[in-house]
Amino acid sequence: MNWQQIEGKWEQYKGKAQQKWGKLTDDDLDVIKGNQKELAGRIQELYGISKEEAEEEMKAFSRSLN
């Protein structure tokens, strides 16, 4: 699934995002609204990982939604 689809259906997928990245709060998820760059930045910040690692995790997440 691509990020445009995820962003368009964010209300359906934000629960799954919170399961994957438990440090994300409901407020985080509401602000992110499925925006790929916002999510990557927040994951980097909360988990102390690189941009590349966050992007890889997000790719895996998007594949898991298919």
C-alpha cells in the first residue's frame, strides 16, 4: 500500500500504527494525520533511530497493510 492510500485512510490505520510504535500518543497520531514525513520524524525522535531506519520501518508497516 502506498502512503497516499494510508494518508487517505488514516483513521482506519492509526490504531495499527500505534500498535507498531507504542510510544506514539493519540495526540501524535491526530497531528500526523498519515503524513509520511511527520510520522518518520516523530518515530526518529521517540525511538532515537536514524531517518533511514524510520523509513525502513514505515515501508515494512505499509507492506503489512496489504
